[in-house]
Amino acid sequence: MTNWFDFSDKYLIDQLVKTYQYMVTSASTQSQWTADWGSNQGKTTLS
């Protein structure tokens, strides 16, 4: 049971680290995409 919990904790931490790294590396891309989407929405709303 202890081994299972150890494995589970390591797996969860690993997933959290990967998720964090993904968010950090894609942050600039996401902000750029959001800016593009926002400007496109603005054009659609104005027209």
C-alpha cells in the first residue's frame, strides 16, 4: 500500500510539473491567440 501511494504521489507530481511547464511554455502563444481572437471578435461585432 505504501508503494502504491508513493507511486501515486510521484505520478501526480510529475503530471503537475508537466502541466505547469506546458502552461508556462504556451503562455505567450495563448496570450497572442487571445489577442487575435479578441480583435477578430471586435471586428465581427463592429461590422
